[in-house]
Amino acid sequence: GLALEWDDAPRVRIRDGGGELPTDGLAALGRSAVTLLAGPDQARLRKCGNPRCVLFFLASNRRQHWCSEACGRRVRIARHERLHRRRPAR
């Protein structure tokens, strides 16, 4: 079967033992997750830079910080509002 080992870095190991790998939906999802965590795309996996977002994504370039343009826009708007917030009159 397929196993994810996590010492210094995640890697996939296929155990001897014969038999077919499970083909149901949950097993396929698990296999995809293991392959993503230990495969060549692992360095591209990032958490969205929006503190309110819980998503992870595969970055298409090293400068990509957000899972979507909408998340990036929300971060920029919040930053703008924080920097340009009017101070109350005294």
C-alpha cells in the first residue's frame, strides 16, 4: 500500500505486500493528498496570506501569496483602511 512517512520532510513510500490499492473515493482522495504532500509540487504548497482565509493552494510563481485575487484584494483593502483610518478629533 501507499504510506506517507514524515521524518525531516514528507515522502511517499510504497510498501511491499501485493494487492491492489483501494479505488473508492476516500482512498483516491487520501492517495492524492499523500502524493501532493510528498511529491514534486510540495514546495509550491502554501497557506493563503490572508489571515482570515483557511485555504492552502499551489503557487504558480514564487511571488504568489494568496489563494485567489479576491483574497488578495481583501488584504489590500484592509491594509489601506488601516493606514488611512481617520483619527478622531480631540
